[in-house]
Amino acid sequence: MTHAFADLTRRQALALAGSAAASAMAPAMPAFAQAAALARRIPSTGEMLPSVGIGTAIIFDFENDKEKFDMRADVLRTLVAGGGRLIDTAPSYGQAEARLGDLFAATGLRDKIFLATKVRVADREATIAEMKGSFARLKTNSVELMQLHNPRDANQDLGLIREWKAQGLCKYFGISSSFDRDYEAVEAILRKQKPDFLQIDFSLVDRNSEERVIPAAADAGCAILTNLPFGRGRFFKATAGKPLPEMAKEIDATSWAQFALKWLLGNPAITAVIPGTDRPEYMTDNLKAGIGRLPDQAMRKKMVEIFESL
């Protein structure tokens, strides 16, 4: 699924859901929306984290494009104006870290952001070098969350990232994956190492992590971030041209994107969702998933049935 196609079908979904307001290019949300925005507790500290953030893979990977730069700046402003804080990135996302650093410099928003990045599994020197490179690109001396990216060894040691936390280079440490092949190792690491955070792929399209990995993370006392909440665009491919079901009103969802994100947040173990977001109107639409009612377990099951019937 290409990003361009996902973009197209999301525009169609917004239009069909009657979300004209979400299509306004306004980098702000009403005060009542900010006050009502969902936030959940990070178990290791009790800090509250707003439950709708953004991911930066692909869509922040660009250079020498003023139009994209200005639009992504509006995305960041919209996130903060709507009560959000969380941005997730990685050195493996091409130019994304560098663009974020430039955007923080241009907008002055770094101190309002809960910034998460990653390091890949490597030897100690290479891992330290990658961390330093990330900090240079992000124009920061520390991040809120450092995650070991795609660990595949059940005996993976997180000692180096623990050291960084002790040194104040990151406030929290965790692991991340978006591949089923990693799940066995991820589950073992969670049980042995008990990191502050787990980031895992989870969506109506791909629900595999909900069976064992997410419960293991909850048992280990982790905050849980979910990536790929639209299943690499497959969610919007399935919903394109389809009207929202009547039951969406029962959870205050006015778009298919909100339907998908509210289904995720209906699982109380999920701390926050990080959909990739390249337009301020999409950011506004996503933020609304953290406002109003969420589905209970029975309703989440019904939402799965509705999605699978499309």
C-alpha cells in the first residue's frame, strides 16, 4: 500500500463521514477539546501522557521541500494546540529526525513535546554513536523515551539504555517492534527486563499483538504505544466509499480514522496511539479520537465484526 493511496482514501473517508470541520486547515482546537482530551498514566512514574500522538515514518522523510516543511510545522502546532505531546521517530526513518530538529527550531515547540526515538540492536560503540547522531539531528540533549528497535533475541540486554536513563539522556526506556516475527523475543524481554514502555503494531487490520504481547506488557507494568494503527493504509482501503456505521455515534466517532483509533483506545492497557500524520486536518481528526466516549469490550468486538464485513 503506497502512502499516496492511503492519503486519497482518508480524504474520501473524511468526506463521507461528514467531517468538514476536520478538513479545515486550522492549527488549533476548541478549548473544550483540550480539556476533555484523553490522557493515560505511565505506570513507572504516574506521569500523564496524552493518548493521541503522531509517528514520523515516511511522511517526515523529505528534504528541500518548503511546502511539506510548512505543512508539517502546522501538524506540530495542531498537535500541541489540541493538547497532544507525543511524537515518535527513529534514525531508520530517513530524514525524519533531521526534519523534526529543523521543525523544533522553527516552531519553538521542543519543550512542549514528549519525544520518542529509537536505537537499533548493535554493539555498544555503534549504539552509542547512533544515539549521539539522533540527538544531533533532533537538536536536543535528551529525549523523553529511548527505545531499542526490533529486538529479536529473547535474551537481549537493555543495560546500556538503562545507563542512559540513569545519566538523564532519556527519561524512559523501552522496546519497539512492528513485526510478528519479533513477538516471541519481545514477550520474553518484557517479562525479564520490565522496560518502561513497549511500542507495538496494533490495529483493526492486524490484531495479533492483543493476544499475548499487550497483556505481557501490561503485566510487566509498561506503558504501551501502538504503531501502524491504520495497518499501513489497508484500513482506509477497506473503508473507502463506505459510510460510517450508526454505532459510531455511540462512541462519538465522526470519521473512520476516529473509529479505528477509538477501537485501540478502548483497550485500557493502551497508553497512546501514534498514527502517521502529514496534514493538520488529519491531526485534528485524530485528536478527536481522544475526546468523548470509548467502546467497552463488547462494543470493540462489534466494531471488529463491522470492519470485517466491509
